[in-house]
Amino acid sequence: MLLGRVIGSVVPAVVYEGLTGVAMLLVQPLDQQGEPRGEPLVAADATRMAGPGELVYYEGGREAAMALDPWFVPIDHAILGIVDTHHVEGGAGGGGAR
């Protein structure tokens, strides 16, 4: 699992059949210290509860496609949960908005 922060949303013009009602959110990947890492990505919100500013954990690839019902919809990343708090031994930690 990977950590990221929701920084926005994406409104698609056309939605694949299995993705109706699933929010597409813009997520900034974070490193272990909670600092931005790499380019933002689009993730399907399997929780249907995440929103801008929240710390989330997500998955990519085949595991992401298995997070939604029906399975194997065409997505590269899926948000699996919302993080209340996290702690890194000897490093900076941070919490989510919940």
C-alpha cells in the first residue's frame, strides 16, 4: 500500500460501465516522511468517502482493479482507505483530516 494526499477531483466526460458513481480523485503520492513524491495521479475512490485534503492509502495495478465491484474495471490506481494518523519511527508523521 502507498500513502497519498487527495489534492483534487477529476470529472470524466465519459464513464466506463463499471465505474458509474465512483469518484475519480487526484492524489499526490507521499514518501515515508510525508513529503510529495513524484507526479500526482488519478485514483478511483473505492471508499466513496475520500475528499480533498485527506490522507489516504491506495494501491496500483492489478490490486487496484480488484478493489471495486465489479472487479477488473480499467483503472490504474484505487483509494482503499482513509488514514486517521500515521507514525514513522525517527521521522515526521502526520495525520489526515478525519
